[in-house]
Amino acid sequence: MSREVIAVLMPKKKRQSKAGEGVQALVRLEDGEVIVEDVDDTAVFAGQDVARFRQAMAIKDPETREVIGYEMEPITKVAG
């Protein structure tokens, strides 16, 4: 079955007790279903084929002004 990680959810540092703990991935399955699952090994995100982004502007709910997400800005790969 084909799986595509479409987002990685990182915990707030004060809530985790060790590196990588609490990391979750938003995964799209072959049938189109999207699930959230815990990530046991964050080393899979260190590969060359992983797109990386930096957090940009906050996206706020227009009524409550609560931050509901962030725009993401791609980080270009540096040839090395």
C-alpha cells in the first residue's frame, strides 16, 4: 500500500521528555484517507528526498484571532 507523509507535527519542547518523543505524522494512504500516527524513529526525516520548510506567517481564525496554523516557506537544498 502506498503512503505519503504530508506533514510532520512536532510537539512543544516543554512537553517532551526526550528528543523525538511526541512527534506525529499526517499520512495520506493510497485510498485517499488521511490519518495521524505516532512516529517512533525521526531518523527517516533526515534523508535527501525530504522537503523542508520553515515556519512563516501565522494563519489566524478571522473571528477569534486564534492561531490555527502557519504558512510554510520552503528551504532550498544546498548542493554539497
